[in-house]
Amino acid sequence: MTRAGGWTGEPSFADVLAARDFLRPYLVPTPLVRRDAVNAALGLDLWLKCESLLPTAAFKVRGGLNLVGRDPTAKAGVIGASTGNHGQSLAYAGGVFGVPVTIVVPRGANPLKLAAMRAHGATIVEHGDDYDDARVECERRAAATGTRYVHSGNEPYLIAGVATAALEVLLERPDLDVLIVPVGGGSGAAGAALAAKTLRPAVTVIGVQAEGASAAYQAWRDGAPRSTERAATFAEGLATRTSFELPQRMLAALLDDFVLVSDEELYSAMRLLLVEGHIVAEGAGAAPIAAARRMTERLAGKRVACWVSGGNATADSLQRALARA
């Protein structure tokens, strides 16, 4: 690996520990909670990792702080493409470390996330209909200006940073049997699998993605890059049309299983967390609960942690979730 002028290669567990030490002054560990009503509804022993309580209400801030704060190539400014949480993480980190940040977002992006990015001082550029349209424009702008481009998945600093969430889970519950993590581009799942498999090789790590945006699932299943024509899901944190090389390489080696869930299942999981668990989760954050509900027989008798990756749910999505019986 090289760190000066850019870091190539996969992060190691030592890099996760270094990220944990670096992040300590900026973030406190998020709680791992048990909600009896949620467990009774599913008939499972679930623990919920509440990443929704981080400053940006999403796990990605761990990676943004780790990259912007430690990568020498980021000091002059960074640009990234995002549907929201990646952009929030860079914007927040830019504010902490005094680094200029530009985020290219698709038109119609989550207004809560856009407002948060602007509040943290980021410059927002709206382009295209979905994340991948915004990403292509972002890459064009980065090449034209020479600005440090921060890909939402192919960044070892980001993966090492977000892996600290799983590190916290396994240090608190070393007897964990299963960890379920949402997958959009795959950085979170790759980091979670790295930390979990290092600390407890016997733990089963399961990724979950939306049926309407299944590029990462297809790439993991087929062992080759995959893309889809559309990202047909309301859960913007899961809405990518292409697989990302670095996370996929790690997932191929470390991920035990991968599950697809429908938008209807995501809404129902959001409702369960909100009404029975008193936890606000966006679609991606509820995905592990949706997967656990699909796998109740398989998970019976096991101690399961579900990564509630974010809580940036719009009023409209919450209303839709609450309308589910």
C-alpha cells in the first residue's frame, strides 16, 4: 500500500485499528441496543447498531473523517458524487478539517441530506437522474480541474473508517453469530466483513440490497463486474447501477451470503423499527431488518446484529412506511 499521493490496495485490520484511534476525538461509539418488541415481532435475538445517531445520522461519516483528515491528497479540496450520505460525510469532514468540498448529486435527491451538506459548507452541483449519472459528471469535473475525487466505494480510507462500526459491535458482543449489513456500493459491507472476520472468523456476515438495484449482488454472485439499467428503489442508500471494484473484491473473499429485498419489505422494516423499536431508519438502514424477517427460520436461536446504517428518512418515506399494516 502507498499513502502518499493516494492509497492503493485493500485496507487491513491494522488500518481499521488506525482509523479507530484517529476517529476517537471526533466520534463516540454508537449504541448497540436490543428492542424487545422488535425481537418479539420477528421471533429473533436481534441487536441494533444505531449508526443513525452519528453526527450526520449515517455510518459514512466514519469514512469521510478518516479520509479527509488523514489523506494528504485531500487537503486542497475534494469532490464526490452522492445520493446523500457519502456527500454528507465529506461535507461534515470538510467542515471539521477546513477542506473545500464539492458534491455532485442527482436531481431530486433527498432534501434532508442536501440541506445537511449545504449546512456543512459543501458546494452542491445537481446533475442527472440517479447516482450513476451524477458520478459520471463528478469524474468529468475532477479530471478537468485536478480536484481529488473521492469515490464512494473504491477508497481504502473510507472502508477502513466505516469498518470501525463493526469493530465496535464485535468488541461489545464477541459472542455474535450473525452480522447483517446493507449494501449500496459495498464499502460498509466490505469494512464490516473485514473487521468481523478478523475478530471472530466464525461469524456469518450477510449483505442485503434492494431487488431493484442489485448490481453489487449480481457481481458478488457471478464473480464479475455487473451493472443494471436502472436503480429502481426509493432507498437512495442502496440505489447504485454499477458494482465497485474494491468493495467487490473484498466481498468476494469475506462475505458469506447476500440477500435481496423488495421496497415493500424495506417500508415494512422501517415501520417495525419506528413503531416497535422507536428508531428512525431510512430505507437502507432498515434493510438488515427486512433481510432478517426473510430469514427467520435460518436465524432462529442465533445472536444477530443488524446495522441500522442511517436515519435520514424523509417525511414522505416515513408516511409510506407507516401506511403499511
